[in-house]
Amino acid sequence: MKEKFKQFMIGRYGLDQLYIGMLVLYFVLLFLSRWFMPALMTGAMTIVITLAVFRMFSKNISVRQRENAVYLSVINRVKQTVRQMFQRLNDLPSKRYRECPACGVTLRLPRKRGKHKTSCPKCGTSFEVTIKF
Ligand SMILES: [Zn+2]
């Protein structure tokens, strides 16, 4: 049985991060379907699991790899944004974030009330920042 499955999977795509993401989405929809539009959620769950199984058994490996790369770039951007939000929440008592007017990079400055002169470490531009609280 195991050998037959191995034979069947030769030349097929298999599992990747997008497959795991689709499974997570499936269980999130399952969880939501208990309270929120169960018929719609069941339909969405069917589509998600069908696509996940289709991708797993697909022989068009280059397209599946491209889909996974797009998924990973999106998910990494989301992870980075969430990480930055938590960093800013942690820094709330002691730091303030300001954007450099010249290059747009975000600076992490000590929380000192009033007007201060600061310079951007990236482009070297000096500018004035006001920290109110
Ligand atoms: Zn700058």
C-alpha cells in the first residue's frame, strides 16, 4: 500500500507551505461556520480543501512552486507587519517612531518630550522632531 502510494506520487507536487496555510484556513472556516453563515462557510471550505488536494496531486510543479512563492512573500510581509506592531507596542513607554522626511525610513527615537534635532542614519539628513507625549 505504502509502495503503491509512493509510485502514485512520483512526478507529483506534494506538500508545501501553501498546503499547510490552506489547511489552517480550512479549520478557521470550520471554527467560524459554527456562528457565522454556515452554508457559505461550508462552500468555502469545500473549495479550499479541493484546491489543496488538487495542488498536492498536481504534476505542473513549476506553477505550484510559483503559487507557493507568492504565498510565502505575502505571508512574510504579514508576519513582518505583525512583528513591527508588537515591537511598537513594547516600545510605547520608552520610544517614539518618526519618519525621515528625506528618505522615508522609520527612525526609533528615545521618548524625550519637546523639540529635538535628529539625523537620519541612512541618508544623513538632519531634521527637527517634536515628541508631545
Ligand atoms: Zn533619511
